[in-house]
Amino acid sequence: MKSQFIVSTLAAAITLSLSTSAIAKDATDKEQAFEQITVIGSQAAINDIPGSATFISEAELQKFEYTDISRVLSSVPGVYVQEEDGYGLRPNIGMRGTGTGRNDKISVMEDGVLVAPAPYSAPAAYYFPTTGRMQAIEVLKGAASVKYGPRTTGGVLNLVSRSLPTEGSTGLVNAELGSDGFYKGHAYFGKKKNNAAGLIEVFSYGADGFKELPVGSDNTGFEKNDVLLKFGFDFGENEAHNLEMKIKYSDERSDETYMGLTDADYKASPYRRYAASQEDEMNTQHNAYQLNYAYRFGDGYEFLATAYLNDFHRNWYKASKVGVSDLEKYSDFEANPTSEGIEGIGVKANNRNYQAKGIQSELHIPAGDHYITVGVRYHEDEMDRFQWQDEYTLNQDLSMTLTSQGAPGSDSNRFDSAKATTLFVQDQWTLDALVISAGLRYEDITISREEWSKSDPKRENGLTKDISNDTEILVPSLGATYTVNDNLTLLAGIQQGYAPAAPGNADQQEEESLNIELGGRYDYAGFNGEVIYFNSDYDNMHGNCTAAIGCSDDNIGDQYNYGEVSVEGFELSAGRTFATDSAAFPVRLTYTYTDSTFENDFESGLWGQVNKGDAMPYVPENQVALSFGAEFSSLVFDTQMRYVSDSHANLSPTGLNAIDSRVVWDLAAKYLIDDNQKVYLTVDNLFDKTYIANRANGGIQPGKPRTLQLGYSYAF
């Protein structure tokens, strides 16, 4: 370990951190588990937040038993999800018009820790936590999200893992089978005895896939395994100290591809896959270690510290030529295969290793009408790209033969890294019904890229590129809530949006914006919800070059500057539960309107020619989610409808309105055998809607068709 990292770690341990959270202020509250690090904490805590906030509880997550984060977030206002594989393995999530490419414009965390494999040096990466094992999911947008960074424009997505039990034993066994060979096994057991607690959780799921290859017995699905261990110990007078360790392991093998379909083939057979993609396979392994310490002292004082280490390896072995002309060639060959075959099909090993590590701490100081939070984080991350490409021939019988094997490192041979020191201070000032929250975030960031010749796999002959960018930034925020009465709370916020330049940004220009929001929350006569107007005015917007959005192989990892962009809209949510003596009928509606506009003309390396007035790709103008249920003594039904309006994948003439509007329904039914057992049936895409999920690389990737899952759960 480098001496600078050790010194900074020790310094950070005695101050405070930027990304842990809303633990209750009352030192006598034994209901709150010290180790459960959140950004919101509960549904009740939302009224105190000067910004848009959504808390999805475990009960809500269990309604549809979703394992796909895309479906979970589809009902959250102000959030956009671009599907890719149909199972949510590699989601593309954006907030308030940021764009959706590989979650690179938002801060994604698990238990308050940045979870992207390299959140500073390679924000557009390919790991996402296993949604099905989460206990809660939190979404925070607006002025309150500036605390978490490093990207402060869109918002924060925090996934909360299962907490340690606070007393006795708790456990679950859940098994599920479904369409296309889908299976899920989920179990956990936790126990607290005296001052110690432990938890083990296992989550395994997979499927054969819903797409079809024309050759062999290869499936188009996946297998993913996830194991979580937690240990905690309370000690000291009144158990004021808490220490908790979290260890997580996951692996994945998925037969997935970037290769989409031509328009003609999609219309004829939307779930077809070309034979040229038969070798495509993603393999990943993720190891995470987290140590949390909490100390409550005095009258409401709290000190929190977290050390973390995340290691992630991925190798996506996939066909590298998947543009429109390549797809047409593969399609024509399958229609009339010849003895010559198609030679020279490159299959690239997109082999990369990532590491992120750091320490963050946070101090909560009650001071009369003020509640002050001070924090610091020191973070390091890196991405090592060591890639190669093999050559295949597609034969007349549609099998593929390896003809030449590439040397490791001969396609990409570079190392990106980042070091960041972050300081944060926030003052929450209560003046009767008015609560003012003012925050200031400071970041000192160094981002570097080292590159070697592709013919130098041992990296012995010196660097061909060595660049580094140092940035210091102050990011202020100001928010307020005003409680008009027991039924209505008004809110307002203003913040600076910021994102650091990536190593591949030729101009080393940061993303900056001014973000405002105005709105209110209400709870009247059983109705509850919120209405919020938002506006983001970018001086410069980033676009990250990834294969997921169709970027050319030579430019993957680069970052483009798009200049001025304006995004505005409003979010609405409303809900009520109608009850009778024998049943309850919950209803909830969310709506998002977004108007995104480029304010200048330029040639985009991602989207083609951009003209002033063009809307951003993959940002629909309208999104609606409507859910309603019926709850009886032993039977529960839930359904959810999602409407997404037209959008476009790029700004070329053929890309306009290339993603048609769609309406998709999901259904869930449960029979409660007793207080501990239930059987359930879920149906995704109830009416079997065929729709375009995305057009990465110019080809069409379809959304998942109708699938059924039948499960049994025993909890204690």
C-alpha cells in the first residue's frame, strides 16, 4: 500500500465522510442499526429533505420480486432507464436529463460507498450490485445530493444491503422458477447474541435467455451468484460504539452481445440473434470489503467512519464489428450461406481489471437550532485495460472456426487511475417551520492515463502516452423546506452540478451546470405525493464513449464535451390506499416531463451532427407509471403499467424517433399460506409487448417478452 494512501487514510479516519448518512440523531434509539448506512433512512425522513427523494422499502421490493433494477426504478419520477439485456445485468440509468449511458452521470452506491468499479477514472463501467438481495433502494436528487459526488448534477442511487439483526434470529428461504429456464435461489440467516451479530446471505439466479441463435445448443442467458457476509459488535458504555465488517463476492457468466438486429430482421423475428455472435460471453468477478465504525457520544453527537476496497475483473469476449453494415452482411449470409463463409470476424477480449479503495468519515454535531455535518473522503481507483482480438471464420453451416489468436495486450494496453480528496460541510438550520440546508463540497482530483504500445505486452519499452489532469473544485448547494401545515411542505434548492474530466477528455474540461428545483409535498385526506419543477443549465455537458452506446472501438474510453445544454421538466407522484373492512386497494401514479435541448451546433463523436434545438438521445419527453393492488386476508394482487414516449438513439436523420413509445404491464399475485410462508406468481410484460429497448451500435436490442415466474418463500 502506498504511503500517501496510508497517511490520507489515517487523516480521513479522524474526520468525516461524504457518503454516509441519515442515522437517527437520538443516541438512545436502539431500533436503528448502526451499520445500515443510508442516504434517506425511511419514508418518514423524506419530509426533512430539501429535494426530490424516493425510498423503496423491502415491502415494496417484494411486491413484484424484481431482480431487474430497470423495473424497480421505472416508477421513480425523474429517472430514465435504457434497457440492454432484458434482465438488468448492465443497466443504463440517468436522472433529470443527464443521459443514461452505463450510469456514468449519476453516483451509484451500496451502503453509502461508491460502487462503480472506478468511479473517477472510468465512470462508464460494467458492474451493478445484485438488486434481488437488497433490503431498500434510495434515490436522491437536487440540492441534497451534492454531498455524495463526484457527479452532482443528476442525483444519487443508494442500494441498501440487508442489515444485521437487532435481536434474536432472522432468516429466509426463497425459490423461484420461470420462463426461458429462469431460476432464483435466495437465502439468508442472521443472529444476534449478546453484543455480537452475524449474517450470511446467498443469492443465485440465471436463465437460458429469450433470444435465439440459429446454431448449436448454446443459450443466450446468464448465471450470477452473490454471497454476502456481515459481522457486527456493539461495545462500550451504553453500547455507544459499533464495529461492522462486510464481505461480498459475486460472479457472472452471461452469453450476451452488443450485436443487435437490422430493422427488417427485427420486424420479422425480434428475438433472433445472428450466428456471428455465438462466441460472445461476459465473465466477471467482484470482491468487496467494507469496515464501518460508529460512535455516538454526548447529546446527539455521532462519528462514522468507513474503509472500503472493491476489486472487479471483467472480460467481455464479443464480436467487435457490429455496425449496421456488418449486421446486414451477417443477415444476408444467414439467408444464403456460401462455402467461402465470412472470414476475418474479430472477436475481442475486452479484458479489464478495476480497483477502488478509500476511507470516508463523517461527524454530526448538534448545536442548538443547527445540525452540522462535516466529512472527508480519500479515494483511489484504477482501470487496467489489457485486451486482444481473435479472428474467426463464419462457416456455411453457421458454426465459427478460430483462425488466428491475438496476443494479450495487442488491442488495448493502458492504465487509467485517479486520486481524490473530498471535504464536505453542511449546516441544517431550523427556524420554526423553515429549515435551511447549506452545503459546500471541495474536491482535489488527479486523473491520469498511462499507455504502452500494443506490441509491448510486458510494458518494458516505455510509455507511448502519459497524461495527468489536476482539478480543484468548490461545489455549493442551498436548499430549504417550509412546513405550511400538517398537510403541506414546500421545498426549494439550488446547486452547482459538477463532474470531473475523464482521462480520455482531450480538452480536460469539467462538466458544470446550475441546477434548481421548486415544489412541494402533500399529505391530505389520505392522498400523499409531491410535485417538483427542475431545471439544469449546463455550461458544458460530457458524453462518455462506450461500446454500449455505439462508440467506435478506437475511441472507447474517450470523453467528449458538448457545450451548453438545457434540461427542464417536472416530476409528479401521488398515491392513496382505499380501504374497506375486508380489503385494501393501494394506488400510485408517477409522471415525469422532460424537455432537453442542445444550445449549440457541433459534430458529435457519439451521436453524429448535433444542431441547436435537438433533444438529447434516450431522454423521453413523457414517462408515466401507474400501479394498483388489491390486498385481502390471504390473497394479494399488484399490477404496474409503464408508459414511455418516443425518443431517439442518435441525431442522424435515421436515428430520429428511432425508439418508439411503449406501454408495458407487469402483474404479481401472492397467496399467504401463514405468517411465514407464501407462494407467488409474477408476470413481466403481461401483454407480451414487443418493443425496441435500444439501438446501440445502430442495431436493435429488444425488450424482454412476456415471462412468468412461480415462487415459494419461507421467512422467520
